[in-house]
Amino acid sequence: MHMTDVIFDGFNEYISSALFAAEVDVKIAVAWLNFKMYGGIFESLLQRGVHLEIIINDDMINAKNDSNIHYLRQRGAFIYKIKMPTLRKYMHEKFCIIDEEKVLNGFYNWSRNANKNFENLMITEKRLVVEKFVYEFKTIKSLGAAYIKELQKTSNFNIMVLEQDGDYEAIGTICSIENGE
């Protein structure tokens, strides 16, 4: 059975528990991540041989974590900072893939300040959704600065529309959006 749920509080506890349960692989793409809050968990994962990849926004907020990032990289973590071409644009993702079986996704940034806001975090094990997030993670990781700059200029987008087919399956349809239509 593929579980899907959403939570509106207790984020740190849920995320910590989900991360500790990882056995093989954790991929995180979160704009702002507090490495002091989650650093011990990341270190524990690395000690257990769990492959850890993290994508964060390259900005002054995350620069405060450079010593923690360096420490985790030395222990085997792969941490990527995505630099956007202008100061007012961000790598603004907020998702985590655990063992390519579960996705945590929502508005919640993994930071102390986020606990002061109304936020949400959806958890799903739906195979198609997990695969789409794995693809998104690989795509973001592979983008270069020149491509990101060009991507921000375009008004044409492809989006995936998911339709529920029963309790366990989803059907995805790719729709092309040109000039906002």
C-alpha cells in the first residue's frame, strides 16, 4: 500500500524520523536548510553508508553554513549550491527523496524561521510521483548557470498533470504552456 499524508506541524520531528529510517539514499533539494539542526542526522546517515546528496540555494543565508557543509563533504556528502543569475531569483525547491521510495514535499523550508509560519509537508510513496521527483533532482543537479539564465527568460513551459486512477496509481500527462496559455 502506498501511503500519502500531509502534516501542518511537527515538521522537524517528522523529517528527522524519516531521515533516520533511510537505508540507502537521501536526496534533498531545499532552498534554505539549517545544517546545525540536521547536521547530526546527516552525519549519522553518512556513518551508516547512506548516500547523501543535497541541493541548496547559493546565497548569503546558506553561506552561514559553509563550515558545516565543508565538514559533511569531507565525510562523503555531495552538497551542491545552485547560483541563480539575479539576486531576486532562487532555487526554491523544498523536497526530499528517501531510498527512492518516499517523497517529502511542501512549503516547509528546513530552517528555524519556517517553524514560525503556517507551512505544510506532504509525504507520499506513490511510485510515479517519486520517480518525477527523482527526475527533477537529477535535472536541477545537472543545470549550469547559463542554462538557468536562459530558462528564466522563457515563457514556454512543460508541466505534468497527474490524475488519480484509483487509490494507488496516477496517470501523468505532459501539457505545454506557451506565453501563459
